[in-house]
Amino acid sequence: MIFLGIETSCDETAVGIVSKENSEEKILSNIVSSQWVHKRYAGVLPELASRAHIQLIVPVFKTALEVAKIGYSEIDGIAVTYAPGLVGALLVGLSFAKAVSISINKPFVGVNHLEGHVFAIFLSHPEIELPFICLIISGGHTELVLVKDRCSYEVLGSTIDDACGEAFDKVARMLGYSYPGGAFIEKLSESGKHSIKFPLPNVAKLDFSFSGLKTAVLYFLKENPTYPKEDVACSFQNVVVDFLLKKINQAVEQLGIRQVGVAGGVAINRYLQRRFFEYGTLYNIKFYFPRPELCMDNGAMIALAGLERYRRFGPSPLSLSPIARVRL
Ligand code: KG4
Ligand code: ZN
């Protein structure tokens, strides 16, 4: 079975193609075009994102087919992210996916973007045992999810304000870096010291909060404008990782499940990965990260999620509409 997945929920125009034969899942192509138009702004500008998707979707789609070396007739279904995300951006992918589905007469399947991030873990670690706990940390989301089975989830906790990646982006901006800022924070931190004790966010249950920490960094920089940026970045990154580990530990203890998948753009951070693996060795928790190109938004994760949804539940109605906010 071969599925094509389309992802346009934010600022990445992405198309991926995956195959599943018996139980072997393979990525045939995974093309991502990151929109550069947002770099001069503090974040993603919705209208610019939609316009860029309109320009990029056809070349990205064609390239994905070329790289996979397949024709339309070999595609068994079209998957697309329908929620959550920027409605105008989602509309581009959704309309395009419906048009392709009708023109090649193949099933159409809507996928929740967060489910796509969970499938990035299945793509990288087919050996992962169910159930597992999944932490999704990206620019728009921070969710702790119990993955009971493929396509069966229970949300354990989410952010009550900013997303984890959003906090990285905002702190990077305070330090003078362009959007998206996560990679800048990681790079800066490599030459910095953990010299500032920013407060560990304090939030009930398995929920998350990053806005207080972001504000603490803002006030620190106002009072100490010449403080080394490397140390600010390093101290910030440190407390974020401490906080995430604290929540993971809480979930592991509560559920008695010691496999934890970590997905989303922030999961690419090598410092975070190192600290998680060290913690895992110490407390007997096995961590699973997707390959770097599968951490960020991409089409292959949507394709595999769509393929699995189709096998279990059949196609989605062609009336499916985009939704800005929706739970997994
Ligand atoms: O999953 P993703 O591509 O898009 C969303 O679904 O939001 O994640 C993008 C986020 C951005 O906030 C970006 O700053 C963050 O991932 N990110 C990082 C790193 N690389 C990207 N955060 C921390 N360290 C990184 N190296
Ligand atoms: Zn994402």
C-alpha cells in the first residue's frame, strides 16, 4: 500500500510518500519546503503562510513523486492534515488533497497534525512497544499523550499557555535572533554557562506552562542588558529540560509505563536528547526520538498516519473542513 501525505498546517509545505508492505514501512520520499517569508517577523504570518503554500504545493508535490519514482496510478490514498493549525494554511493542503483524490479516484483521509507527530516515532522506531507515553513539543503544541495503540490516544496533559517551541522562539527573539529561534538557542547554549536560576514552572497535574519562564527571561534581560547571551540561552534551555523531565517523571510514575516517545520540532535539540537519555539511564526509562528530519513538520508522518487511519476506519468525507484547534 502506498500513501501520499500533505502537510500545510503552519509554515512548512510538505509532501511525503510512504509504503507499507506486510509490516514493513518505508519512506519513499519526504519533501519539505520551509517558508522563508516569516524570517523578518516575530512568528508565522497566517496570510503569508497561505500564499506561500499556494505557490509551493505543486512543485513540492511533483518533486515528492519524482523522488519516490512513482506515478499517480501507484498511489493508494491521499492523506492530509486537516487540524489543528492556521485555517488558511490548512485550507490549501486540504483543497489540494481533495482535488488530487478526485482526479486519481483514490481515497482521501484527514489526519490530526499531532497524530502525525506520533507517527514520526513509528516511522523511526517500528520496534517501539505499545502502550507508550508520548511528549509532543513543537512550535504550536506541547502535549503529553498516552499512545494506547496506533490511532488510539488519551491526552494526559497540555500547555496552559505558550507552547514549548514558542518559548524557544520568543526567547531567541529577545536575544536578537530571527524566527524560528530554537536552533539559535541550542547553538548559543553550547558556549554558555548555566549561571542564572530561572524559576522552574509550577503547574498542576500533567499540564505545562512556559509563559512565566518567558517573562522571567524578559525581565532578566531588562535588568541585565549586557549579560552574555550564551548564558541566558543556556540557563533558559536548562530549565526547560528540567521542567519537561519533571513532567515525564510524573507521568511515568502515575502510569507505570517506562517507554517515552518524544516528537515535534523541539525534539531535534541535541542537548535535550542527551539529558533525556542520561535521565533514562538513571531511572530506567527508554526514550525514543524520531530521526531529525521527522521531528520537524513533514509529509511522511502524515502519510503513514493516514494509511493506518484508512486501514482502520476507511476514508474521510470530502466535506472535511479545517479546524484551528482540536484535541488529539
Ligand atoms: O514541529 P515543528 O516543525 O512545527 C510545529 O508543529 O510547530 O516545530 C517547530 C518548532 C519551532 O518552535 C522551532 O523553534 C523549534 O521547533 N525547534 C527547536 C530546535 N529546532 C527547531 N527548538 C529547540 N531546539 C532546536 N534545535
Ligand atoms: Zn508540528
